[in-house]
Amino acid sequence: MAKSPEEEHPVKAFGWAARDSSGVLSPFNFSRRATSEKDVMFKVLYCGICHSDLHSVKNEWGVSQYPLLPGHEIVGVVTEVGSKVQTFKVGDKVGVGCMVGSCHSCDDCTNNLENYCPKVILTYNSIYNDGTPTYGGYSDIMVADEHFVVRWPDNLPLDAGAPLLCAGITTYSPLKYFGLDKPGMHVGVVGLGGLGHVAVKFAKAFGVKVTVIRTSPNKKKEAIEHLGADLFLVSRDADQMQAAIGTMDGIIDTVSAVHPLLPLIGLLKSHGKLVMVGAPDRPLELPVMPLLMGRKIIAGSGIGGMKETQEMIDFAAKHNITADAEVISVDYVNTAMERLAKANVRYRFVIDIGNTLKAA
Ligand SMILES: [Zn+2]
Ligand SMILES: [Zn+2]
């Protein structure tokens, strides 16, 4: 018979988990594996709330296994390292993002793209190498193979920096890979939530001209004055859209709701790239003719490999890039999820695990 989550492993742990697709989170006793040779164990101090956490606790992608303990924007301080760990020592600040394992031998792994490994092991709602479920960062301690642990720069805040481990790499990686990081380029960012607001910050740090594209004009002042965007485009305003046709080298589309692509393709110059990083739960309509006229590309991108994640974190520290975080206590997490479902957050909730998570 399978052991209960509480007794599978020797290290007692505590967190908040959902037990069914109501998505309601509540205190949960479980256990973590002992620190093996290449493992790093750390005390969790902060964990961001990603939109994926909300989809997962409510089983909106149809793959959730309960109990489900979410969280993949995890930062903390190392408490124990295995005998063969080379990069970390007790007391170091570290982070863990969306994945905790991969095969280490496929083409993607060999090219530092563990995120695209067919055997990637996600930080929660996955099955680890030892056959046990993975549990995320809404918990007091975390243990992970050092390969999947990020070194945390001293000057990067732990709380507001935590969301970079998912939202940051998700937007940084496509800007780099698709060559949208060259000064003087013009990049559109569709949507201004957790992903969109950091996309603006990275793009500005690369020296590109940034236009935020939204259906409603209500965050214009915020986008320009606070986040540093150059322009703001209301996609429902036909005149504004007409005037912007053919002006962009690329677009990072962070919207996870079903939405029309045709107007966005129209904004691209010839050879422009529309990169999807949100994940709508239904197919979008793809008009092909406007792609042919100008050799335009529609692409997707999902998080990034560990080498690039470290590079992104170091870049963020150098350029003082963090997420705009609303730091909450763990007992506010269900309210936060409700607010997140209504996009009522500016721009990322981060749970203060270190100060507010108390064992039951
Ligand atoms: Zn995420
Ligand atoms: Zn692999």
C-alpha cells in the first residue's frame, strides 16, 4: 500500500495544500526526502503565487493530483547540503523555480534547455525520480537537486525577486532567444499582469522601445510612468491600432484568455515575431495569409533552462529588476487566489512564508 504523504520520507514538513478541485488551500502535514549527495535543503522564506498555481489547485488543466501543494517561485536560505554539492553552502540565499528534475541526457538537457526535456519534473504536481509526488513552495522547507537551485544575488530582494523565478524567466528567455533584446528595437507586450509587467522591465533594461497593448486604457498612466513603457496601445481602439500597423519587431503575448491574433500580427513589421507565453485553455484562431505577407513568425516559449534562469536572476540584480509584489500572510492565500482569478493584484502576490507559516 502507498504510504501517506506524511510518512513517505524522513523529514517532517508543513505547508498549505488543496485537497480537491474546489482549490481551497488548508494546512497540510507531509514529508520531504532526506538531503542526498547532490541535494540542497533550504528554509523557505517567500513564495510567489503564479497563475499556474490557481489553474492547478482548481484542476483547470485536467492533470491535477491531490493533495496538491503549489508554488514555484521559491526563495529561502540553505540549511543543509549533500556531500557532493559544489555550488552552495549553509546560509546561502537560493531560489527554485518551475522545475526540479530532468533526464540530463536528451538534446534539450545537453543544450541547457531542461525546461524542454520530455522528462522534465515540475516543482509540484509531478512525480519525482523516487516515485513520490513533488510538492511546491507554499511550505516551510524545500529540498532540490543543486542543478535546479539558483544562486541568489545579495542585492536582489527575496520577496519581490521571487516571482522572477517563473514570471521573469518566462519573459526574459523569449526576448533573448527571438533577438528582441537589441537597443532601438520596438517590442509590444500584450497584457499587464504578473508576466507582462516584468516583460516591460526586462525589455526596457535591454534598451528596446516598449509598447504595452491592452484592451482597456485604464493602466496607461501606470504602464508609462511607473513601469517605464514608452507607449500604450488600446487594442479596442481601431484608430490607435491602425496607426500602429507594421511598427513592431516583436510582441510578447502574455494573455492566457482566448483572444484574436489577427490584430497583433498586423502590428508586426515584416519578419516580426509574435511570441506566445500565456497558455489559453482552448485553441486560438490562426489567420495564415497575414503571416505570408511579410514572412512573419508566430512562436511559443515556456520558462527557460537553468543556465539562463541564473543569467536572468543575475541580470535582474544588476539592473534592479524585481516584480511589483503584494506580500501577504499564508492565511490570506485563499483570498489572494480569488483576487488573482479576477486579476485584482498589482502585480504578483508573494507569500511571506518565513514569518507567517506556522505548523499546526
Ligand atoms: Zn509560474
Ligand atoms: Zn532531458
